Amino acid sequence: MHQSLLQLLLKEKKIGFLVTDDKFLITEYGGEYAMFVDDSNLSVVATDIIPELCGCEDILGDVLTGILPQFQLENLNRTLPTGELLYIDLTILSHGQSQLLIIFTDNTIVATTQQTLTQQRNELSLTRHTLIETNQRIEYILQYYVPREVGKALMEDRLIPKLGGEEREITILFADLRNYTSTSEHLTPNQTIEMLHVYLDIATTAIAESGGVVVNFIGDAVMAIFNAPDEQPDHAHRAIRAGLAIQSIAAIYQQERDDDIPPLHFGVGINTGKAIIGNIGAQWHYQYTAIGDTVNVASRICSHARPNEVLIGSDTHKHTENGVTAQPLPPIKFKGKSQEVTVYQVVSLEDDSLIETMKKGL
């Protein structure tokens, strides 16, 4: 009865065993060893049945003498006549007087599960690596094709990529090159591109360093906004700081340049007021920008600015009376405006740290 229960247990757990003497000759076998060893090929020498033990004779000797409590081999694979692949765990123990007990355990389910999990981990790792590369590529593309702050807001899901916007008080800055058209007439296309690159880089760097967002290039002009998409309580000061930095760094470049790029000068116009901020465009193309009368007035102020001059609207002046020295100009009648507009010429700004910082980078 006990023998039957033992056989049932060995069969249920798919366990087989061999017993060998100190010469590794098989003296006894039982259980489900036949699942792992073909009876027709059953040899009297254990190493013939288990070739993985070849070369392990010294270790087996240590198990026989008790130096090692046991010796294990895991995930040995065997192919049955049916073509089924098995994975076997082998445990070798000292048994009685100068005998070894070799226990076979079917580990197929565990081994195949581990293989599946390993494969899945590798696939997940590859997917993760691919996602990281894709994310880096998206960030790279956003960096050069979308304003940095807008791209960051999109990636962080703070800005929804859909048409529409919100009304917000912002400060708009336009910086436009003077005499660009007449100068570019005498240049090759490549020279014109190089000239634009240099001057637009000066303008965009000054704007970015002051926390502004360049939302558009209009030929030789730059349009930037402050206080969007992130809130900036001192947005008017930031815009003036950027405008003065544009003029100062452009002047320094012209003094120190050693290339053939003709000297050009910016006119800068700044205005503060309510505008619609958001994604404007068509169904298949969005542009993060600002629209409204505040923007139009800023553009008109810029067109009125002379080379090396920074002009601001009256609302910008109200926001920056402390810390900014500006002189009022005679009221100007802009096209499309029913009333004259008061404009101020910026003379100086108390905090000129941005200009000093950018000078060090030249």
C-alpha cells in the first residue's frame, strides 16, 4: 500500500531516481525516470545516461564522502520520442554506504515560464529603449520646430494640442531688421541665409534668456510673447530686458565681427494687453501664437521704431514705471486705429544683468 502511494506521488510530481555505487554504476532505479531516460538505452553507467555529469567525477566523489551535501544541475533539456521538450532539475545526494541518489524532477513548466518571462522582459526592455529613443527624437524635433516652453508644456500635458485659446494679459515683442531688403539684394541666397541666421540668433537668444517664447519668424522679423504658456508676473519687464539685450548684443557683434555679413540694426516694438493665446490654424496644422489688437499694436510700434531703438506702448510703460526709464514720444496715428497711440522710447533699465550675461557668452 505504501509502495503504491509512493509510486502515485512520484508519478504525480513527475519525479524519477537512480541509485549508483561509488563507480557510478546504476544499481537501482524507479519513479518516473522513464520520462527522462529511454529504457532501451538505459546503461549501467550513470554518465552515459546523464552526459552532463562527465567531467564532474571529482564533485560526485565529494558528495559520496560527505564533503559536499549535494550537487545540483538545473534545466537540463531532453527531447522525448514524441518530440516534446522537457527541462529537468537534477539533485545528487549521498545515499547509504558509498552510494549516490540521483533525483530527476520535471521542471518544464517553471523553465518555460522563466523563458517566457525572460523573453517578455527583453521585449519590454527593447520597447522601453525604443520609447526612450522616440521620446528623445520627439523632444529634439519639438526643440527646433516648436518653442521650447510650448514643447515642454505639450510633453507634460499642460497644453492640449487642439485648436482654440484663452484670453490672457501678455506682453508682445517684435524685433525687425532695418534695411534688410535693400541689403539682401546684393547678396547670394546663401549669404542672405547666413546673415539672417546670425541676427535672428541674437534676437531669439536674448528673448529666450529673458523667458520669452518666440512664436513666429516673419521674414526678417521675430515675434515673441511673455507670460505664456507659463505665467510671468514681471512679463513687461522681461520683454523690455530682452529688447535692450537684442540692441546691445547686435551692436557688440557689429563692432567685433570678422566676417562679410553686412551690418544691420533692429527696431524693437513692445506692447502689453489682453490677447487670445493658444493654437491657431487649420485642421491639420496648429501654431501656438497670440492674436488680437494688442498684437497688432505691437507690430505697428515695431514698424515705427528706428534702428537700435526700443519702443513700448503705454500699457507696457504702466507695468514698468519702476525700474525703467522711458521718454514719451508725440502721439502716433497708426493705420487701422481710430485714436492716436502714445509710445515711449526706452532709455535704460535698472536690471541690466541679462546683457552682462550674454556678453560673457560672446
